[in-house]
Amino acid sequence: MEKTINFLTRKQYSGLFFASTILVSLGILIVTIGGSWDVTSHLLNRPETFFSPSHTILYTGVAIALASTVIKFFSWKNLPDETKSQHAKQVKLAILGIAVLVGAGPFDFFWHSNFGLDGLLSPPHLFLIFGMMLCSTASMTSTVRYSNNKLISNSYTLSHFLIIVGLLAVVLSTSGLFYSLSLPFSDTAHFKFNPDPSFAVAFTTIAFPFLFSSILCLSSSFVNYKFGIASIVGTLFLIINAVTSIVQNSFLIPTLGFYFFGVIPIIIFDVMLSNFKRKLQYLAGVIPGACFYFFYFPLITHTYNEVFSHQIVWPSMTALIYFEMLEPVFPLVVIPAAIAGILGTIFANKITKKLRLI
Amino acid sequence: MKKLFLYCTIAVSLVAYFSLTLFVLPPSFLEKPELVPQPTLDVNIEKSEINLGESFEIKITSNNIGDPADIQIVSIGFPSLDKIDDIVKITEFDFTQSPHYVLIGDEVGSEYTAGLKTVTAKHPSIEAFSRPVNTGDQYHIDLEITPDSVGEFTIYVKTVILPHYTDLAHYPQSGHLDYQDEYVEVYSVAVSNP
């Protein structure tokens, strides 16, 4: 019979560590969903208090992530020494991330109380996003390291599906950072934090395709290029974006069919990687890169509008402005975005190698 | 052979996707008829004459009888006043956003341009607004006014729906123009010494 330490066996602590790591990712995923909803509700009906439904979801996610990080830390302390040292850096990063994330709550409340309606890019929001990124990245790498042997096996296991939560938390929290650095939603009565429109367009054209391509590639390479996980990650990203940014605005509901056609290039990418593995990896990276203008609908309309259209983007006019800009914008951005997509796959390759080697 | 089939499937799917998203679907969104929202107002003032020191109530109901829109603003201006202070009190409102007080000197939008053209406010006003406003949506705001001097107490009332693309998007559509170059309905109450 296995020896018990502080009520549990080593094996049970190990399971608890894995479960809490996934829950940290789940908490961050909930935070990102609340955050995305919050951005949309600011666009649609200007919530005037700190106690809005989107903030409630957001801070519920923080609570889940916080509780899970505490459990993760105590279970990690009781892991066998070898496993413990393998995850030490990730646990420390997760603790730092959750500390920043939790600290962002009172900071945000203070900001709302003193400066009223805040912009997207504000010091407390940056703290929040930075904390989210640290937590989600630390948890995703912990999950991959912990279940590496299961992930590279030929058949599907529970770990294959749990890694999806980690990958979604990373892509959505990083998208949150990229949105704050590019959307023109940050000027308020007290502060003018809107990015320069030309910088915002250049940044969006490079950063979003790079990110989306990296995450899809990681979704495939983490599971040894098995078909399915990248498609699920990409499709769930589309569903979350649709629920938080499209469905909330009744004027955009007719565009849902158009938006979900985005599943096609995601599946093609997955098929290419699962059939040709690394041979066609870079070519495959072109696809999510070139399609980013569709995946990140509707919010990127606001960024490109600042340079290409100069209209007031009313919620009822978002789709019209987006489609009007398609003709001038898409030919300009498709090549740099495709190159960023290739760079994303190169980056993903390096990350995969690093996580497998250490 | 299998690989060739796969290459062909990938190529055809990509061509189909880009054809749909770049050429087939966008025109259907670009050709959509423009929405035509149409706001109306119902203003009810309980008294036309009062004595100095007394109060009167004004009840305003806004409606959108046209297509859904993003925002409807009801503006209640007080050209007889320099500042609102305790003279005007909001007793009730059900607009989705908190009313906004405009002070003399504030920069405000003009000519129904939603802030693209601006002027400086020449008298105080209260702006009540809701967003979004669907067809048939009604909102109310009630004010209690206690004038502090004798004479005519004048009130300007107007509503505008944004985005503003046709003359139907504001109410009234003719009559007196205020400093924002926008039409207003003019109401007044005679205030006399007791």
C-alpha cells in the first residue's frame, strides 16, 4: 500500500496537481470570456458601475484560478522530488500571475471609483491581462510536461482534451493583450491611451496571425500531430468569440454564418499537419495567418476603420463597415499576415521542442 | 494517389472558402437596406401658470416607431437658466443609461452629427439616453421644476436617434432651432408673484 503524506498518497497528490493545473487554465479561460464580454458591453451599453455581469464572470474566473493555484501549490509541494523540480518554474510563475491578477481587482475598483468609465488599455487592465498570461502559460506548459507521454500516444486520452482548455486560455488571454494594444477604446475623459492608428494596424496585421497560427500549430504538435485537437481549439475559439462579441450585438447575428465558415481553414490546417506533419508545417501556417481578418471579426473593424474608413462604428454599422473595408484591406494585409502565420509555426515548433526536451 | 486526392481536396476547399468570404457573402451584407429609425416624443406639463416658490412637473415619454437603432437621446434644455442646481430635479426615469447634465460651456455635438461637429453649450440641459433602442421601445423621464424667478420659464425638448441618416431620425422635424442647429419643441410656464 502506498505511503500517505498529509492525508494523501503521492499518486493522489500527483492527480490533484494535474487537476488543479487544468482548473487554473479553466479559471483564466472564464476570465477571458468575461473580459471579452465586458469589452462588447462597453461598446453596446456602457456599463456604468464596477458591479456589472461581465465583471462578475470575470472575477468568478479569478476566484477559480486563485483557489486552484493554492491547491496546485500544496499538491506540488508533496510531489516526488524529480517531478517537483520539473514543475518548479511553472508553479512560481502561476503564483506570480495569480498575485498580479488578484491585485488587479482592487486596483480596477479604485480606478473606476476615481476616474469613472475606464478605457480598454488602463493600468489595472494591463495588470489583469499580464496576470492572465502568466497563469495560463505556466499552466499550459505544466499540463504538457505532466502528460507528455499520454499526449504523444497513438490513441486519444483525457489529457488530449484537457490540453484544449490550456491552449484556449493562452490564445484568449494573449488576444486580450493584443486587443488592448490595438483597439481605439482607451481614450477617456482623464486619459488618452488610444494607440496610434498606423501602429495599431501594423501590430494587428502581424500579431494576431502570428498568435493564431502558433496556437493551432501547438495544438497539433503537442499531440504528435494527431488530427482533431487543433480543429477543436480553433472551433472553440470561434464559438467563444461569436458568443462574446457577435451574439451580444443583435445587428451582427446575421453574420454568424459567414463567421463560422472560418472552421474550414482551421480543419484544412489540421488535415495538413496530421497528414504531412512537419513537411508542410510552414506552408500550413500560411492558412490561419491569411484568414486572421475573418477569425478576429468583429473587433478588428474598429482598428482598421481608424486608418481606412474613418466612420463612427455604431454597433448597427459594424458589419457594413467591416465588409466595405474588406476590398481595400484584405489585399494589403494578406501577405504580411501569411508570413506572420509561418513565423507562428516556427515559434510553435521551438516551444514544442523545448517542452519535450526539458 | 491518396496524397494527390488530399492536395486536391485542400486546394478546392481553400478556393471555396476564400471565394465565399471574399466574393459571395460580402455583397449580401453590403446590399442591406439602411435602417430607418424614427423617434417621437410625448411631453406633458401639468400646469401652464404657477406662483413663484411653487413647483410643476414635466413628464416626457420617448418612443421609437421606426427600425431598431443604436442610441436614442432625449434632450431637455433650459434656456432661462444659467445653471440647473436644485431648480430641476429628476423624479423618475427608466432610460437604460444615467442622465447626463450639460453645463454652459460644455462641448456638445451639433447638426445631428453625433459629435463630429461640435458647439459650446449656451444653456444647461439634461440628456437622457438609452442604447440600443428597438422598434416600439418607450422610455420615460419625469422632472420636478421649481423656478427661482418670475417670468416665462422656457423648456426645449427634442430627441435624436443615432446613427442619424435621414430627417426621420430626429424629432421634431421642423420649428424652432436651438444653438446646436437642431429642432426643438418649445414649452413654457408663466411664473408670477404670489
